[in-house]
Amino acid sequence: MSGENAGWAERGDKVLIGTYARYPAAMVKGEGCILTDAEGREYLDCLAGIAVCSLGHCHPAVTEAVCRQAKELVHVSNLYYTCPQTELAELLTRNSFADQVFMANSGAEANEAAIKLARICAGPERYGIISLTGSFHGRTLATVAATGQPKFWEGFEPMPEGFSHAPFGNLDVLEAMITDQTCAILCEPLQGEGGVRPLDVEYLQGVAGLCKKHNLLLLFDEIQTGIGRTGSLFAYEQLGIVPDIMTVAKALGNGLPIGAMLTRKELAASLVPGTHGSTFGGNPVAAAAAVATLNIILGDGFLASVKEKGEYLQAGLEKLALRFPALVAGGRGMGLIRGLVLTEKGVEKGADMVNKLFGKGVLINFAGNAVLRFLPPLIITKSEIRQLLAALEEVLAAYEV
Ligand SMILES: *Cc1c(COP(=O)(O)O)cnc(C)c1O
């Protein structure tokens, strides 16, 4: 079987547009936290498809739900009701601030729906949306315009109008940016792509306060933080804030493509038939996967275990900071979205560290040019966390000699 990975990489590079810098492995099988490549090599997956496969790969309950639904009904469009889509919306609303849900296929599409809802609720004069520097909201034109990192929009200008970015963490500047045209503030409760950067609770409460004071909608992008990742179903529950509109996607279907925008009934009422839509959004198979996923995440003790394992990982990251102060500044995050914060010297080696871990069969990534990011399946065991920490320690120790 040797050379299978290189063979797939060569074939892929010929016919796939090169938008991704991929590792030289063709993955063929997944079970729990373990991925297997085309040459039979195993990897401890501490990225989970970028915060997607939270129940691990091929969780039996999700696989069963997908197979069952695929035998019954795969697709009918949104001209009709389907049982899984309604059941999913019931689960999401029963367990959040929201009364109603719009189903999409991805995070960017969920955010597009949120942006459109904010604008239609505010009326034609108020279209401005303020987001934060360092944020990530997607790759469509509007969501890339909302994203507070120039590297994602450079070369694709002109951007859609009405988006501005406030410096991360500064309430005074944010308030000064609010004009008569502003209709909403959009933020992630913790910036994932931007480097696992938590926003201060006081700052976020200040943002919510500004929204009240200036009659703006508060949009929370929980695409990466939602569905149990932070140890509560949604991160906002731990912050003492309730958004007006929230988006989720990534982990919602444990790997099936599905996203959702959630809001209160009064706001949702602005989206009448014909104002917005999606051919595939809330597709029965994806929705059935999401129902199975949520039922497990909402089960007894699941979220508490995410918090506990997150603290266990954090303690291990802090130990690495003590042992390798020249390279590592500390650990940060919530639940099982964690970052190992690198020092200036460590950042230079960040990409190399990820490559070395890949060589040791451990999958992580380098985020925000600042941290090694860990997004393991939420079902990861403490012994697998120890395996990750041991591999990190070996990699860091090798720079000392
Ligand atoms: C991944 C992500 C998105 C985009 O989701 P896609 O499914 O890739 O479109 C948007 N916002 C946040 C916070 C994300 O992490």
C-alpha cells in the first residue's frame, strides 16, 4: 500500500482547485478520535474536522440516523415540511433563547441569513453591521466583508457595503463607530479562527449594553463555539448575555453539512415567504443527523464532561508553559476549544510544530498566527488528552537542543 497517499495527492492536485494547503494524507476511515489514511497509518484527531465531528467520527447513533433517513426520504426542497427539519427546530428552540429557526447548509450561509434578517428588521436606512478585528465569519462576499482580517478579503474587492470592524476589546471605539446607519453588532463569543481568543465577559456585556442603548441587534456567531464545544450547549449561556440572533453550523450535524440561524419570533416575522430561502437547507438527512447529535450532547452529564476535560487539557497546557517558557506563554479557551499560546519565538515555529505533530500522528492546527489550536471530538478520553500532551511535550523539547 506504500505511496497511496502521494498517489491521491498527485491525482487531487491535478483536478482540484488549489484553495487548500493540504497535508499529504488521504483519509479513508474514521472511528471516534482516530483517523486512518490510505496507507493504514492512524492519527489522533484533535481538530475533529475543524470543530465538526464533536461526537467523533462515524458515531453509531448518527450513522444509524443517516442510514435510516436515507432509506426513507433524502430530499424534497423547502416547498414541503419534513419531520427531521421540524424536530431539529424544536430541539434548538427548546434549548435556547430562540423561538424560530432558518436552516442553511453551512456557517457562511447561516451568517448571510443573520445579516439579511438584521437589515430587513432595521429598514432601508439602517444597513451597517459592526464586527470585530480578528473575527472570522465565512467566505461568501458578505461574510468575508464582515470578517475582521484583511487577508480574507484582499484581492476580492470591492466588498459589499455596510461592514466595519471595531478593534478587539475596546468599547469606547466601538461606541464611537455607531452611526444612524448601524443596525447590528456581530461577534463570536470567543474568536476561534482568530486564535482561540476569548472576549472578556465585561466587554461582551458592554457590547450587549451598547446594543440596548443604541437600539441595535446583537448577532452572535456561535458557528464554532456552539453545540457543546465550550461546555454549555451555546457559549452565550456562560456569559450572562442573550443575543437577538445566533448562528450555528459546524458541529450541528456531526459532519453532515447543516447550519442554522436562530432568533426570536418578533424578529423572524420580517422574513415572510419569498424573502429568503435555500434549496438544500435543513435537508432531511442532514437534519436527522443533527437531531441524533443534539440528543446525545443534551444527554445526562455530557456537557459537564466537556467542561471537566477542557480543564484537564488546560492544566496540561499550563504545565507546558512552565516547562517551556521560551516557546509557550500559556493555555486559553473554554471547554474543549483550547489554544496553546506561543511566545514570539514560539510563533516562528508554530507551523513547524504542527508539521512535527502530524509526523507523530497527531492532528492540530496553527490559528491566528498565535496559538496551536485544539478542537478534539468532545468524546475524547483523558488518556487521549494525555497522548496529545505527551506528543506536544516531545515536539517542544526537541527545540531545546
Ligand atoms: C467556520 C466558521 C464560519 C464559516 O462556516 P462555513 O461552514 O465554513 O461556511 C463562520 N463563523 C465562524 C465563527 C466559524 O468558525
